[in-house]
Amino acid sequence: MWLELASRPEPAAVGRLSAQTGPTRRSWQPALGITLTLLAVAALAQDSTQKVVIPFDFESKFDNGRYGRMVGEMVWKKLSRQGDFVIPETMIDVSDRCALNNFHPGPDTPLEKMKQVVRDGFGADIAIWGKLERVAGYEWDVYDLWILVCDFSTEPPKIIYKTQVRTKTVSEIPHEYMKAALDKLYGRQPQTPAGPDPEEEKRWKEGPNLLIGDLEKGINHPVGWDPLPQYVTWERPAPDSHGRFIRFSFPKSVAESTGVLFYSDFFKVEAGAKYQFQCRWRTTGSQVKVFIKCYDELPTRFAGYKIDPQGKEKREVYRSQQNLRGPTNQWNVHTEEFTPRHTQYTPKWGRVMLYAYWPAGTVDWDDIVLKQISPPRSEMLPKVRRPSLETKVTADEFQRAREELKKARERGSKRQR
């Protein structure tokens, strides 16, 4: 049943729907206990030139809607950060009302039905919805993806964006296809990929490798890498290799638990500089990843292999996770850039971790290269320390708030005495 507001609400924050008004029943039923924030859409839109957008959970039958809900939440967060539209207070409001009314939009939902729900049910203008289906027969996650963005405030409704694609990697969903959908919604022109930077190309060709990645020299294990752990061997040259290489061979019990990992030695890095990693790799089917971990030096009372004579310990403050995708049983080349940074600490040291896990099998590694291709910008502003990259609160503000809270608690304890 649809709901109609009995009175016009006052928005609690720009761009969000926030109201505690008492609705009158017309067609849809609200879920008990839900603050009817999203039902303030029509009244709020009357006082604003901003259009109202409702992102719906995407259909994903293969996992009972779990991934689809994650995509809907992701779209809501992107709209929340970018602004310019009125959106629901939370995705829970949308999800619960759709579940209560057994409405689960997908690419096959008629536009007339969508218009009825969006305009009459939510009092909104624009809807974003779609579908995800995992494609069988692949050794990594491949999805069929549908995305629709439609403006129902016009007559006839205007399709802003519509696509049906098969992804190669999961990261394409937010970074390529959802970005394209929101670019269309905001009227942004697609960015033309910049050409290769000549200076970066020169540094990549001529700069020093921060790793000893040819894996040719050493006794019992390659120079520049840890001693060989269990399930890791240092193989002699083979007809299809460039020389000696590292091999992971592990059973099911290891594949479904810890997996196998192998570390390089530490090397120096500069915060804010751009680096490029490359390796050749081959797998019989096991999942393959590379983690490039960067560390700052922090005081410690303990002793250990990562602690220098001044009593400072290396603590991980940055991590680049690189997911390797490619055909099985043949050599592939993976190349990826990363820039170590942190809001509170300064990455000074790096370390490469090669990693493989489920299913059991064999993974080979060779020709591992890591170079700095762009130095830190000389005009970089002084670092404003923050608890994380996701917050605007500075570390100093956070510390002052903690001190104020502590004082308030102390004053409360004294009054109770």
C-alpha cells in the first residue's frame, strides 16, 4: 500500500530525507518501527530543485540477494558522497519497504510498474536498479550485470543509462560500470584515458628494481627473499621459463585454511611516490594474490626481527592488494601501480608477499619487478594526521574529544560521590 504524508517535514540535513511525520494509508504498508524518512520525498522535493533518487537493491538470486544488497548500499554511499540529489536517509528504509510489499525490481520489471512504485510509492523522480548473476564455468568470479537508471518525472520516462555486460573482474562493477551510470546521471562527460607518461615509462625501463626478482642467485633460497617455507620450492630452469623460479605446491588442507605465502626482504619506499609492480605467474587453478605491505618505524618496548637498535619496530601502515587473473596452465603477466600513503604515519619500508590459496594446486612465480615510476610531489601539503582515510576528523580533534569525554566522566563520578 502506498503512503501519503499528513504534513510537510523539515529536512534534517541537506540532501537527506528525514521526517517523523504520521502517514496516512493509501496502498503500500510500511514496516513497523521504520522511521518514514524516505516518504518525505514528495514534500521535500516541492521546496527544492534537487531531484529525488531511489537506489534499489540489485537482484542477485544466486546468493539470495546478498551481493545485490551490497551493490545497492554502494550506490547509496556514492550518491551520498557526491551530493546534488535527495536520497533516502538509509538503504534500510528502501529495502524493508520493498521486502514488506514483495517488490524486487530487476531488468525485466516493466517501466510502468517501476514508475508506479517510484512516483506513487516513494514520491521520487529517479530510480537506479539492476541485476547480478554469477556465471558458471569460470575459476574466478565472473558476473552478468544489468544496470538501469531512469527518470520517471518526465513523460515518457527517460532512460538515463542502461547496460548489460559480462564482467571480467569484480572491481569492474564499481569502478567502471557503476561509475559510467553515475556519470550519466550527473551529466559528466566520460574521461578520456590519459596517454602514457614519458617520464614514468623511462623510469620503468631504466630505474632500479627494488627487489631481487630474477630469483637466480642464492644458497638454499633466492637472494632477497625469506628462507623457503613449507610447500615452497626454488625450481631449476624449465624449457618454458626464463631461468629459476619459485613454485608453490600445496594440498587441500592448506588451500582451504592458511594458503601459502612467501615474503621478500624489506626495501625502502617514499610516501606519496608512485610505484609499479610486475610479475610473471602461472597457476593450475589456485587463486593468486600479491600483497605489497608498507611499514613505518614506531617505538616499542619489545624485541624482534623487525626492531632496529634504536628500539623502533616496523608496523604495517599501508597495503596494496593485487588480485591476479588469467588463464590456467600458462604464464601470465600482471602489472599494477600503487602509491603508499597514510593519514597518521609515514610508510618508509616495503615488502612483497606472494600468496596463493583455494583450490589445491601449483603456482609458479618469476621475473618479479618493483620500481618507483614517479617521485612524491614536491608541492605536497603537510600531512594532517587522521585516524583513517575515510574520516574528515583529524587526529588532534579525536584526541581532544577523548580528553573531554574523560573529563566529563570524571566530573560525573565526583557528583555521584
